[in-house]
Amino acid sequence: METRQSELRDYLRSRRDRLLPEEVGLPVGGSRRVPGLRREEVAMLAGVSTDYYARFEQGRLRGVSVSVIDAVARALQLDPAGRQHLADLALPTAVRRPALPRRQRLRPAVGVLLDALETQPTFVMGDRMDILAANWMASQLMGGWLDDPRNERNLARFIFLDPEARELHADWEAVAEEAVAALRLYAGQRPDDPELSRLIGDLSIHSPEFVRWWSGHDVRSRSHGVKHYRHPQLGEVTVHCEALEFPSDGRQRLCIYTAEPGSPSDTALRLLASMRPAPVAV
């Protein structure tokens, strides 16, 4: 992965390149050598000197205040995820977190919760997009890729390196871009995670699409959304995803899929639930 200094520089450049002067209330006119905002324009909008902002963008400042982070985030019209990413890159000592273990652990009570939600596809996703656990419904809806050791139970690895992902996800490009943006956000928070470095390296070597989207520096945090699956037995299934975070467990997320009541997708999930094998008596 990039150094923190170069990542901060590239992230800020990519954000100001995407803003037009008229979008931030600046006059339009004259020739421009850059596609978006100039450094001096961002500095003016943030209320700092051009030299200060230039050194900030280049990662040559120490002790940057939170108020400056907020001012630059407002100037560049960053959303909450973008502002958090900027803070992670610019204030590393303030956001330093303990190193993660090689494998994250699931609390037994969370496993019981997965089993209790037996009629809804439900899984727990940890950092790096590792799938820590999934109930039967989720495993079946997602095509059984969790059982393939090549995927290492990692959603990003499956999306980019397993050809079946493009068949399973009807909106593969949207899913893939979202995965890259989530990994970018996490990379800013855990720059020294060796498992993340290995994952990013593998994806960069084997997926040109990943390289292209990774270089865009987009970040995103999603707590809900819609997924479109093409299941080999059920056909097209559209589900709503709600992600509930467990802050005390390394930001593990409980992801629950539901379908619109009475919809064809709801019927498909009910059919899938009816196909679950009966428990074996002990």
C-alpha cells in the first residue's frame, strides 16, 4: 500500500480534481490548467493560507488541528466517510488503533443470534471484509463461495478473483466499486495491517478493475443498501441489507438481508428457507 504521506496527497488531489469552481460558489472564467479546484482556491475556502494548505496536502505538516481537518473537509464537500478518511490520514497519532489479531473472533452469543435468524440470510463481516460467520440462508443465497478455500472467506477476494461473483451479482460493478471504497476507508484506519496489505497486493496483481478503482481514492461506509443476486435455483433475488455494528468487537457488522413483503424475492427466500435440511437428531 502507499505511504500515509503519499495517500494523503493523492486523496486530496483526487477530491479537488472532481470539484468545479461553480460547485463551490467560485467565479468561472479564464483558462485553467487543472481539471478541478486549484490549491489556492481550496485554501481560500478553508480559511488557511495557500502555503499552509500546500504543505498540508503534501503531508509536510505536523500537529494539524481537528478544526483544520473540518475546514478542508467542508471546502472539498466531503461526506462523513470522506471526512473520517481525511482525519485518519492526516491525524495518524490521534486515530492509532491496537493491532488486529491475524484472525478475528466471534463471540458465542453472536453465533447463537445467527442461528436464531434462521429465515433471513444473515452473516457477520469483520475488518478487511472477512466473513466471520454466516447462517445457512446466507451461505445458500451467496452461492456457497464461502466453502471455497481460494476465497479465504473474504468478500473482496471473492468479488474480484472468483469468476462466479460476476454471475452471482447482477450489479457486479456497483458491488465491486463499493468493496474498493470500503477497503480504502479501512486502509486509512489500519495502515499497518499486514493481512490488509497482502489482500490489496493480491487484488492489485490479479484484477485490473481493482487497480483502476483503487487509484480513484473513493471511500464509503454503508450501513444499508440493496443487493441484486442471480441465484442458480431461485433466479433473480433483490434484498435489502441492514448492517448493525458491534463497536466492542473490532467493528464487526451483523448484516441481515430481507425482501419486500409479498414480492417475488420474498417468495424466493421463503422457498429457500423451506429447502433447509432438517437438523440431525443426536
